[in-house]
Amino acid sequence: MSYKFFYLYLAGGSVALLLLIYQLMAYYPAINDVALFFNIIPVLLLYYMAYKVRREKEDKDLM
């Protein structure tokens, strides 16, 4: 993977996290657990991908 995707994944994860926080605040009394679970998945996935890209670059720099 290219290191330029790190910033894309990081920005996407941050936007998804902000949307998740907004949904939690806007729909607080009637939070749907299933919808919350499916909104957390993209946040975790995008941050995980950003982490993997960063680690891959660090590993290449060590070689």
C-alpha cells in the first residue's frame, strides 16, 4: 500500500468518528444498538487501515 493512503484513511476515520459522535448526541434517548454497531465498524476499519499503512512504511524504512 502507498503511504498516501494513510492520510485518506485517517481523514475518513476522523469524519466517520465525528458523524458517530453527532449521531450519539442527536439521537441520545433512542439509540439503536444495531445501528450504533454498524456505525462503529467503518471508524475502526479506517483507523486500522491507517495504522497498517503507517506500520508498513516504518517496516520498509528499517530494511
